[in-house]
Amino acid sequence: MGEGEFEREYRKRRRPPGAYLLLLGVVLLNALFQAGRPYGEGGYRWGPPVMIVLIIATLVRVLLEQYRAYTRVTSAGITARRPLRTRTWAWSEVYDIRVEPLPRGSGRQGPQWFTYLYDFDGRRFLLPHLDDWQLPDPYAEVSELCLTADPERSLSWGRRPDVEERIRRGALRRRARLWGGYGAVAMMVVMFVVSLALVFADRADHPFLLIVCVPVVSGVALSAVLQWYWTVRPRN
């Protein structure tokens, strides 16, 4: 590496908990067992195969995330390699790099601080493995990277009001989608109870409509309303 060049690569150091992989294995075995059982008339034959496909896809993603994904920072720019996609930015395309906390209510089973790259269009991109699980102090690491990898820039990178406004709107959209997801989960629980009540009452039951369609539509509607309320209404 020549003088003035810089390169640093970040990969997953902390492996998934053994209990997590064990649970996936138990669920997979149960799905295989259920797939081999005979079904009575009207049984849902598609259930176990779909479950098996989803579990295998999850396992494949975990393996790809473990051994393929990385973030590489050089004097030329930043490369973020995800399980299925790779993106590269030159330093001239980077508006800012920020370490941000996980939204409240997301649980404490994983990293609590993530590092995101923002471009000049206000779009946000996750930089894999620059988090508090893989690094003791992500903010200090990012500060050093910004100062070392591109000496012509510093942490006092100029703020542009138009880009900041786009970043703010993007954050509000993500917040609305998050609460829309919460609403969909709550509605799914309600519809599950309704479906059970219909079964016990010996009335017509439509589980796919009640447990899938209604929560999805409710979540999308709630997300759209919140996004309008937080972005459009305050300007009127």
C-alpha cells in the first residue's frame, strides 16, 4: 500500500448466539416432521413446506451475513457488502457518516448503535458491522475513519439545509413505517382472537383474510396517516 493510502475492513466478529441457531434447528425439524404426517380432508398441506422454505432462507441469510458481508473503508471511498448486494461510494459522494441508536421498543437482543452513510440526496445506507456489537466504541471508530481515510475532510463536514431536510423527511417516513408495523402486529393479535372466537362459535372462519390481509392493510393505512401527519400537516 502506497504512502497516503488507507484501508480498513470490518467483518462480523460476534457470532449469532448458539441458542438462536438451536431454536432454528428445532423449528426446522418440527416442520420436517409435520410435513411427513398425513393430513385429513381440508388440511393445510402448504403450511409445513412454506415454513421449511422460510427457515432455510433464514439460515442461508445468517450464513451469508456471517461470512460474506463486510464494510471496507479506503482512501478512495467506502464499500458496503451485504449478503446479496455490494455498494461503493467515493468520498465525494458521501455527505455524512452518522452513528445512530436503534429505535425505542426494538428490544435489546442485538446491537443498539448502528452506523449509516448518507449521500447528498439524503438517502441512508447501513454500513455493516460498524455497530456496538462488533466495536467497543463505534462513534470513536467512525471519527477516526473520517479523519484518517480522507484528510481533506473532517468531522466538521458542512451541513446543507436542503440535504438535512431530505434526511429529516426520510427519518419521519421510517418512523411512520415502524409504527405501521407495530399497528399491524397489534391488529394481527386481535384478528387471531377473532378467528378463534369464530371457530368456537362454529361460524365461517377466514384465517388468511383475518390474520394476514386485515393486519397488512391496517399497517399500511396507519403508516400513511402518520407520515402525512408528521410531514405534511405541520406545514399547513
